[in-house]
Amino acid sequence: SLASVSLCNRPGVRAASCAPIQLFSSWLDGTCARAALRMWEEVPAVREVVIGAWSHTGEHGASLGVRSVAKPSLKDQTAHAVDFLRRHADAHGAKTQGTAAQASTEARILRYFVMGTDVWHD
């Protein structure tokens, strides 16, 4: 099952992880938002979590069940992910070694969309 390979269920791997992790999730995609928030709480290497109201593929948005264009667009979501990778590659280079304690000193961002108000919060 997915739970058997989750970092949340593997404390030894979780404690040793220092590679920065970014998670994109959706309130509308099963239990993905819950899993992203659990990782935010339990995995120090998670640097950023973004929870929106879009389809599994990120192409379609919704608020209170009304289907719409994804906000931000899939193109902007992708650009945000690439920017995250570039920032961390520039800061760490090809470094894959380190400690969870080192990773935990970096700033963390939790960004989420509130359905009904259509407002993003950091």
C-alpha cells in the first residue's frame, strides 16, 4: 500500500532525510491534502506545501463544486515547482548528504486555498 512506503511511516528514513521536499496537493483529491499536512508535521525536510482546489492533474479548478480554470494555472504551478528546484539547487548544489536538523533550519512555507472565498493564504 502507499502507507507502507510513506515517509510518515518510516521514522528512520524520515530522520535521515535532508533533501528539500515540495508538495502540491488539493482539497478535492481524496486524502492528498491530509497526507501533505501530515508530512508537513512529521517530515522536517518538507520545505513547502501548496494545497489548492484543483483536479488531480492540476488542470481544472473548483470552489464549492463549481468547475473552473485552475488558479494558479497548470503552467504557473509548473513554473513554481521549477523555481523551487532551482532555488534549492542553487543553495545546495548537488548536495544530497546532511541531516534533518540542517534541513529544519530553513524557512518553511504552507500555502493553502480557502474554497468559497477563493483566497490564497500563506
